Amino acid sequence: MNQKGFTLIELMVVILVIGVLFATFGVFFNNTLISFLDQQQNSIELTNLQVESTRIGNVIRGATGIVNASPDSLTLYSYFNLSDPYVSEVTYYLNSQKNQLLASVTPMSANPPIGQPITSETKQYVIISKYDYSSSKGLFTYYGLGQNILYPPITDNNLIISVGINLISPVAGFNNKSQSLNLIISLRNRSIVQ
């Protein structure tokens, strides 16, 4: 007698082989997809660091005066928005958990020394939503003549002629890994005190 077709055992073996192949492919594809998405997220975070570092750099570069300088905060007079008629009092600082970089912007009634802060119009901005704090570096480094580092407490803010910015964000998919962007910005609207 001639039987055409497959036996139940042959069919089960084929299904089992196909299942093993799909499982292997699924694990490989899943790991590759997760790795790709992590790399894409890291690229986006680095691009955001670059954009924000440029923005912070422009504000700091245009500073007309520094009010307070510490490793994790900087208060200065500068144009935060190009359309502002007068400088604003701008403070860059880390939140209490030190995982976000924020800016507090208070417009002035006129340029200092005559102008006063208009505190009722103060606005808060989140500059970097995922900041990876490093206590060894700090957010800001201050430099005097000859690019000598000025260590806090800085008693005379007029000695600061450039500011180093240390922006750090976590790397997606890795614990305790981060990517950083470091800039040194010269203050162009300040006279050098010798």
C-alpha cells in the first residue's frame, strides 16, 4: 500500500526544527534591535548635549558680569534671548537630585548697574533632562589669566576670564557609563583684570 504525506512524527520534527530556528533568530534579532535602539538614543543624547552646550556657551560668552561662581552653579548677566532689550540675570544650576541641569532667567528693568531684577517674571528652564553628575568634575570650572584654574571660593569674580562647562549624560543600556562634552568659553564682554 502506497501512503502519501507525512507521519505525525515527521511533522512534529519539522515543527520543532522550525521553532528552534525562529527562537535563535528571535534572540539574535532582539539583541541587535535593542543594541541599535540604545545606540540611536545615545546619539540623540550626544546631539542634545552639543546643542545645549552651544546655547549655554553663547549665553556665557556674552556675559557682561558674573554674580556668583561655584562648581555646580553660575549666575551671570547676559542675553538669554536675543530679542531681549536688556540682559537678564541667568543662573545655571543642578536640581537637588543633581540629575537635571536647569536655568533660572530673571529679566532686568535695565542693564546693570542701574537695572533691577524683575523677579515676578522669572522663568525656569530644563536645559538637560538627564544629567549624570560627577562630583570629581563639577558642572563649571573657572579660569583666570593664562588659563590657570581658579578654585572655589572665588573671592573676586572679575578674575574669571573663561568658563569650562562639563556636560555629562548617561549612556543608554549601560549602568555607570556616561558620555561627556567639555567646553571652555572665553568671556568676550569682560575686561581682563590684571
